[in-house]
Amino acid sequence: EASSLVEFRSSDDKASSVAGDPKLVKGHTVQLKNLKASKTYSFKLKSRDKDDNIAESAGILSFRTKSTDTGFEIEPTASKVSEQELTATSAKISWTTAVATSSWVEYGTSTSYGKLAGNDTLTIDHVVTLEGLVPGTTYHYRVKGIDEDGNEYISGDYTFTALINPEIASKPKVEVTNDTAIISWSTNTDTDSIAEYGLTSKYGDSVGSGVLTKIHELEVKDLAQDTTYRYRVGGVDKFSNKAMSEDLTFKTNKDTKGPVVSEFRSDLMRNVDETGKEKINVIVSFTTDEAATSYIEYAEGISLATYNKRTKKNKTLNISHSLMLEGLSPATTFHYRIVTIDKYGNESKSKDKTLLTPKREESILQKIIKILEDTFGWVSNLKDYMQGNYKK
């Protein structure tokens, strides 16, 4: 009969530990506690009899502890599955384990799963790609593995939803003017917006918006009138999946309408020419509903038949206009009309307008004489006297 002792240590331990029972027996059992999972331990058996004789096992023996369920970790959980790893038809599942195991994923549209993907390579870092998924479908999955000791580990249930590839859901509609086009369309999922356009299928120009939406509308500006354009529309979702329409065409309208004049006003300015005669300048201001060049035709009198004079033509395309009628005689009636021409050569003429210039302004001396004449009859000839025409 002898005591029961076990001296043991793992590869991580700096010193050996001893466990046992000093009771003298012939049959020996020693329980080792607080061991680490998945570790290899070396040990020796020892016994001491009543006469202090010691017996030891021959050589160094060893054993390996098994893995435990608490040592099995899955990363990430379903909520942490990287969206960059998801597509409409595939998903990459990754996790880690405390010990090396094989890598398998059971998956399907319910907790019955039904499909299996993976491999038997032992590792602690696992990556399994699931392929052949149906876009927009929610899948259940769980990961599992077997370590080198044959211990099997199975995780809980997780879910993910396969992405939906963006598609053009409705045929684009186009509203055109002579120089603009508003293009609208929809997609089956949120994307940004882009419209490529040009005179050929190579396009060359584009407009876009970075706002993610299912309803899209873009305006294309500065187009040529009466011209056929090629275009296509599309967008990119937040996962960089792209959808584009087929090649389409639209044609801008032909502009046949001249500019429309509005907000008309005129301002008078008195001026004295180089001979000392008073002349009247009239500044005519107005706006047009589109960019246009402009000038004014005018003539003395009220006859609508002729316009024998015209202002200098403003050759710059503008919406706001100011033109000057220069050197008009005082106390004279003139008639005039505004002529505007847009960038396509469409001309419009306003209705005839009439202008009466004011009388020549009297000097201060003339005003004084008039007051005296109106007040005192005896100065009725003062004007002639002041002009040197007085006769005795």
C-alpha cells in the first residue's frame, strides 16, 4: 500500500503542480482540477509507502485536455456580417474558434437549413463563401466544426438577407424644350442618379445627383434646338452595384417663337449739343423672356408706316435691356418700336409706342420776364428792350 501523487505541468506553466492523496491504498485515483482547455500536460506518477520508499512511473507521460463549449467563439454574429461581403447571389461568413476545427456552414431559408458549404481544414480563423443565393432572400445559417479529437461544435442560428441588384424599374420619360430636357425614371432599390448624353452612343456629357433614391429626375441644359440626342440613365447603390438603362434617344424642340418684351419703362434726360441747342435723350429699359439682342426703330410723328431711324444694336444676348434714343428735339412727337432677336434668329417687334418730348426749358431770365408781364402790363415790352429791340 502507498500514497497517490501526480506531478504535472502544461507547456505554459513555469513550475510543476502536485495533486494527490496521502492515504495508503493499493488502487490509486487522482483528479486533476483547474486544467486549461485544449492544452497538453506532461505528468509523472509517484507513491510513498509506510517505510518512506518512493516509486515513480517510468518516463514522462502526457495527455491533452478537450475543448469546451465556452471556448467556442463565433465572430461576427449575424448583425456584424460585413455588408461588403454580401452580394445579390453570395455571402461570405467568417468566424473564429478557440481551437482549430473544420469549417462548415449549414444554411437555408428556414432553421431546417438544408444546404452545406465549407471544408475539413483545421483552423481557428474560418471563412466560408455561400454562393447561388436568391437576391432579396433572407437566409438562416449556423456554423459548425470538428476538432482533432473529434469534438463537434455547432453555433446558434443567425440570419442575413442577400442584396437586391439595382435595376431600372420604369422606362425613362423625357420632357423637352428647345434647349433643355428633364429625364425621370425609377429603380427597384435606392441608387444615386446619372444621365449620360451626347450626339452619339459614346455620349460625352453627363449630369448626376449623389442622393440615394428610387425616384430619379435630372435636368439637362444648354442643348441645341431641333437636335436628336442619345442618352442612358442609371445609378449606383451603396454597395457599388450599378444599373444602367439601354441606349435611348430624345429630340429637342425647334424654337420658332421670338422674345417677349415686358417690364417696359422710359426715362428722359435733357442735354445741350455743341451748338448750344437743347436736345432730349430717352433711355428705354425692358426685359425679355429669353436672352436676345435688341435695338429700337423710331421716327418723328405718329405715322406707323415708317421708321427712318434706329438706335445702335445691342449685340450681346441679354434678358435685361437698356437702349437710348439720342438727340431728340424738344416738344416733338415720336413713335417707336422695340426689336429683339434670340440666339436662333427668331425676331419679334413690340407694338408701336408714342413719345412726346418736353418743351424747351426756359432760362431764369425768361421766367422772370414772364412773371412781370403777367403781373404788370407796363412791362409788356421789357422783353424787346432786353433783347435790344426797344424803340422810342
